[in-house]
Amino acid sequence: MSVDMKERVLFTIVHAMDHPGEHAAKMREELMQEHIDHVDTIIDHVVIAGPMFAADNITVVGSMLVYKFDDIEKARLTLQADPYYAAGVWDKISINTFRAALGDVVGGRAF
């Protein structure tokens, strides 16, 4: 059976790794409330978001956000409005579109 990829839901995923060292961790802590306030303003455009951890499940090493956008530029602009971005918490950022095929967000199986 042929599956039309265009029928699947398209999201944008942001994978943002923190700068190594104490400075990023300190900035993350100092700006947490501002970051949360920012996320609250865009919550209708967020599928899921949160911190990523090192193997110890304690040390934060970055953030992952999945936006309901199918436009990388719109996701980039939204991310750039985040206080963590402005403060330089994140070192390496990748932004990619993603077509959801399975899971709760697409009602189980989308093909």
C-alpha cells in the first residue's frame, strides 16, 4: 500500500544543546522563570518541550522543543524570542521538520 507523506502531520523539532560548563547552567537557572513565561505565551504552538539530561538524569545538557509549525523559519523566530536563546544558554541548535507517523499526537498510526 502506498502512503501519501503529505497526509501526515508536519512538526518542527528543535534540539538545543547547552554550552558546556557552569555559565550556561547558571544562566539557565537565573532565567528559568522568564523562559517558562515565554513558553506560556506560545503554548498553543508547542507539542512538547523540556530539558534534556546527561546519563545521570540530573545534569541538564540542553532542551528539546517540538513546535506545531511546518515552517522552520517560524520555529527559528519563535526560538530566538526565548530568553535562553538571547542569553546564549544554547551552544548547538538544530531545527528540522518532522512528519509524524505514529503516536498519540496523530491518533495512533497515521498510515
